[in-house]
Amino acid sequence: MRRTLLAAGLASACALALSACGTSDPAAERNEAEGETRSIEHAMGTTEVPVAPERVVVLDTDKIDTALSLGVTPIGAAQTDETTLPTYLGDLSDVTVVGTLTSPDLEAIEGLNPDLILGSKFRQEEFYDELDAIAPTVFTENVGISWKENFLLDGEAMGKGEEAQELLDAYETRAAEFGASLGDLSATEVSIVRFMPDMVRYYGPDSFSGIVLGDTGLGRPELQVMEGAEDRRFGELSLEEIDSADGDVLFYCAYGDDAAAQMEETASGALWESMSVVEAGKAHPVDDEVWMTGIGVTAAGMILDDLEQYLAA
């Protein structure tokens, strides 16, 4: 009888345990285990994150810039398909690569035991539930057009909200003061072109670099104002149309080795050399990581560096 009762008790206990496991909330259990948290509202809902996260994984290039701008070295980062982790941010040899922006390596991320993951709904929405099961995960809605809002949200998630606001304010003040210092030169029409592996793009006012130019008050060529366009981030050009990217000043770059080879070939061709901006010696190659994929306050400051170098009176 005693053995029967013991067996029944064990069976009942196991049933209760299994039932509890089936209805438990992993996120709630994680929060209870990790201590004090803060609620962060983001593109995928509301997430409880540690007050002071120490092991941060970032899944987009803007988040690498943001973390390092705020003095946080991520333990892991995703990289673009065509390039490695950005070099303009210094030595990142201690940062583990965890896949690409559109295909994060979940196993590698879990192995790093992060306490916060930063990503974007635009690129990684399909992975959100799996990522959030690994660690508290905060997603911005998209990249580029809302880079300032993203910077502040990511900063808040890392417990650096005040520092983020101060850095953004300092950048905006610097941009405005630079534009004011140009005087009549503020009407200068600045063109931005990027060579891709299979196309050429010109960049409009809602792109990252376009927003930085807008913050200075500099002008843009009519084509790149993109008035009435549904998407004012960028448009496409064929190589035969490259002269339509003319302006008073031209900044150009390339995404990856194949695009760089195409850029070099195009820049030595007759159509490119016939552009008035090229004839005037005002076409300048710039760092693609800074002007295109950086999308953060440090990259924005480096764009201002380039503008000061080439446009200051």
C-alpha cells in the first residue's frame, strides 16, 4: 500500500510539473532570475530588459555604431552580406560575428549568453520569437529614415538614454552650425551616388546620408529631391545615365568589391568625365561604411567631417 501511494504521489507531482512547464512564461522566469528590469516599448511590443545590460548582441550596422558611440562594445554583431564588420569604428576583433543582417546565426548568438539583443523588424522580424527566447530582444521598426529615433530607443534599451540624447543634440547642433557657416555656399547642390553589385543608386532626402545633408541645410540636385516619390530614400540609374547624377559637388562610394571594381571602371569612362562636377574637380570618393551603412551618430559626425573638408569656405 505504501509503495502504491508513493507511486501515485510521484505521478501526481510529475503531472503537476509537466502542467506547470506547459503554461510557464520563459520571459517572466528569465526576468525573475536576472533581477531588476525596465520596460521598453518597441516595434514588436514591450520587453523587460536588464537595467544595465552587459552582454549586448547587435544585428544591424546602425546598432554597432550606436553601441560603440555610447561606450558599449557588443559581444556579437551581424555583418552585411558584402562586407565585414565596419572598420571606421576601430578594432572590432573582440566582437564575434553572428551571421548576416538578414540571416543571424541563432546558435552562435545563444552561445554568447547575451542579456540584450538589438535588431530591426525590417530585417529580422521572422527571427524575433527565437531571439527573444534567447535573451530580451528589442527591435526598431526599420533603418535609415528613422535613424535618430532608433538611436534613442537603442540607447534607452542599453540604459544609456540620457547619453544618447546628449550625443544626438551635439550632432544636430554641429550640423546646423556648419550649415550656417557656409553662407551662400549653403545653396550648393550636393549629389550622392552609390555603386551596387548590380546597379547604381542616387540617394534622396530620406536616406541616412541625405538626412545628414538636410540637417546642414545644403541643397540637392532636382533628381535627388525626389519630390512626390513614395520612397524618397534612393532611386536607380543605369551606367548609361550616370551623368544625370551631376551636381555642384558629388560624393560617391561602392558597396563591396564587385561594386568597387565597377565604380573604378565607370569613373575612368568618358561619360563620367564629361560631368561638370568631375570637370570642376568636385567629385569625391567617400567611405561606404560611413555614408551608407553606418547609420548612427558617429557615422553622421564623420559625414560632417567630409563636408567640412570639401565644402568649407
